[in-house]
Amino acid sequence: MFELDRRLRDEIDDQVAEALDAYLAERVPRRERRAWPLVVTVALGVATTWLAPEVAWAAWLAIVVTNVAWLVVVSGKP
């Protein structure tokens, strides 16, 4: 096995660093997803079911529609 001279190692290191910088610059940052509206709506559904079980079906239907709409909105492309 042979050893590379210092100048060649430095040149390789520089090229690798430049390639990594270019790769990281091209990456599109991911949007942060927020799940708190889903958690809050499910918590409200649980509270509604406990407080008014006779209308719980309507509350859960509204929760499902709201959560599906939320997921469609946050998963859309910017």
C-alpha cells in the first residue's frame, strides 16, 4: 500500500468538501409537519364522547373531515 503525499491528500479533501457543499446546497429543506391539530381534534372527540355520547357520532365525523383536510393541506407541495 502506498501513501499519498500531503498536497494530493489536501486536494482530495478539498474536492470532497466542495462536492458535499454542493450536494447540501441543492437539497430542498423539508417542511416541518405539525401534528398538534390532529391531537387536539382527537382530544376534543374524546371529551365530546364522554360528555355527550348521544351526539358523539357527529363530533367524530367532523373530526375525521377536519383531519383529512388538514393532512391534505400539509402534504401539498409548497
